[in-house]
Amino acid sequence: MLRILNGNKKNFIRKLELILDKRKIKSPKKTLVVKKIIKDVEKNKDKALIKYEKKFNNFKKFTSKDIKF
């Protein structure tokens, strides 16, 4: 949902903080998943990267030769 806030109104800061606080509440689970993936990639390097590419991008045949930076 798109919300439009008028920065000139008195309660702008309060409304903005409420919106941002709601977003913070929803993200802890996602943050934990992302941290787990990052740690796995740091530890297992390309092997983990290939695993997640296959998992999230549905690549059937993905090898270290396909990784480009």
C-alpha cells in the first residue's frame, strides 16, 4: 500500500515513525535467514553460492564457471 505523507504537517514525524516501526517488526525472521545464508557463503565460498543460486533461482545446471563478477 502506498502512503503519502505531507512533511509540512505537525504530526509528520510521528506518522513516519509509526510506519517505520511496523516495518521493523516484520523483518527479524528474514534477517535471521539472510544472516545464516551470509555465514554459509563466508564459510563454504562458491559451493554455498552455487547451492543458493540453484535454490532461489531454480537453476538446474549451475557451476562455478557460471559465476561472474
